Amino acid sequence: MRILFVYVFIALPSFFGLLNCAQSSNGTRKPVSSINILNKSSICRLGDPLSINVKTRIKDGTFRNTELFFDGNSIFLSDKSEFSYVVQTKNLKVGTHYLKVISSNNEGLSGENYYELILLSDIVPKKYSYKIIRSFPHNINHFTEGLEIKNGFLYEGTGQEGSSAIYKSDLSTGKILKEYKLDDQYFGEGITILNGKLYQLTYKSQIGFVRDIGSFELLKSFHYKYAQGWGLTNDGRLLIMSDGSDFLYYLDPDTFKEIKKIQVCNNKETLANLNELEYINGEIWANIWTTDKIVKINPENGKITGEIDLSGIIGSNIAYQKSEVDVLNGIAYDSDKKKLYVTGKLWPKIFEIELIDLKQN
């Protein structure tokens, strides 16, 4: 049996990747792929040309052809044992992409190689600080996982087993007008309101709930395939959820099937830990778990367009608090009054804020 070796050199700016085939140890002696990245710190951004050099070596036998695939689609077929090909990335999506080459000889033996690469955003996110306009009381026992303003009322979903609930409150006074406590087995997560229904995720149960917004009566429950539920919002048509990864998932609000997903990144890295979500003026805003930052995300392509630094916002407001505050987590936007509110887990305050655009040179 003949053995086919394929060497693929992928050239990015200051970047080279080597893929090679080795003989399999099983009876078929099928070549297998391995990857050696010579410069792991290099970055490829959208718009950078992706130069691919392919070289095939056959131990014995006659070379036939090599086919090059990008994201599962054949993009080039060559009858030469060595060739170069340039992929233009300008119109591609950001995030993870996959290359594959299949080389064959005339005796029917083929070798496959695979390569994974990440295209990052080609834009630099705008930087924002904040100004506190006013503050409102917030229950220090609420482990905030979801926050939303609807018809002038504040809706909140809280977490932790044994104390997870949903609340309808008067924002100005903090008075609870309606509440529903989840069964102790559930850890409540993100909420959103769409078409008169309140949707709520749970952390690790892979189950969500749909309730009537007026009565909190359970209308249905639903299951999702993701291991964890984190944040939830909607664009007026579809639900948008996070699961702690660098992906956001669009779900049909009736069938809960995944319609599409986007991978989130800036010009330096993909960004995971996307937590509480809010859809504001055509963009998705997300808390980044364990940080004081909120990012603004383009819902069409996953590019981060803005980064908001809320460092120090809790400040002296925790001086009298009996329990320890947790992380920033909670974004609510009043689309009628054009007002923005933020809070955190176990925080004593909800803050109305305005963004300050930090002009960059």
C-alpha cells in the first residue's frame, strides 16, 4: 500500500502553519494529520490575505491531484504536487474557519490535512466611560441574572438554587409588585420579554420557562441543547441567548430551534463569558462576566463595536451593605424614555447612566 504525505504551509502576516500527514498505526495505514504552529501569538484579521502553499510528497506511486476546501466548500483543485492559493478574507465572517486538503494518487490512496484559524474583527471598538445620572434602590438579596424595563416597570430574574425568582418592581421605590419563586432545583438566569411573554433561562438544567407577562402564569417550558444558559434578549423577532462561550445563539421563540449563531470578537481576540444581554438601538449589549465591562456587538457579524468601562461605579454605595457584593450584571434600557440602567449581583443600587465617548487619537 502506498503512503501519501501532504505538507501545507499557511502564511499570514508574521505567521506560518505546518500541517503534515503521518502513517497511521492501524491496519489501513491511512495518513493522519498533525499541526505545528510556529508563531502562536500572531493574529489574522478580516481583510488580511490568506496565502496557502501546498506541497504533496508521495513515498511511491503516482500523484493525481490535491483539492483545497474552506469551511467545507471546495475552492481549488490542482493536478500539481505543489501550488499556492490566496483566500481573500474581506467578505468572510469573523471567527473560526476551517481549511482542509485532500491529496490523492492514481492507486486510490488519499491523505487529508486540517487547519483551524480565527479571523478577528477589522475595526477598533470605540471606548466609553460613564456618568451616573441618578440611582435607585435595589434589593441586596437579588443575585441579578436578567434585567429589563417594560411599560415603565422593572422586571428582574435572579439566580442561585433555592432563591431564584422573577420580579416585577417599581423602579423608583424598589417595591416588589409581583414575584414568582422558581423550584429550588433551578438556578435562574437571563430573562427577556417578547410579545407579552416573559422568557427565562436556567443555568445548567437546559430548561427555560415562558410565562404570561401580566400574571407570571407558566405557559410552557422548553429545552435547549447548550450545556448552560446565561444571558437572554431579543431583537423583536428572535430570542438571542448566551451560554458562557464566545457565541450568541438566535432561537425561534415558538419552537426554540436555533436559527443562526454568531461568534463574538474584537480586533484582538474572541470574547467569551458573555453574560446578561440587552438589545439596544440595533445592537446587542453584553456584560462580560467577572469584569466591569459591557460590550456593544453588531448582531449581523459579531464584531464588537464598543467597550464600556464601568470601573468604580459601585464605589461608596456599598459602605453600609451587610453582604458582599458580586459582579456587575444587569443592563436595562427604557426605549420609551431613552434611559439606560445597570446594576450587579447583590448590589444595593440600580444606576441610571449616560455614556461618555472617549475620543481616540
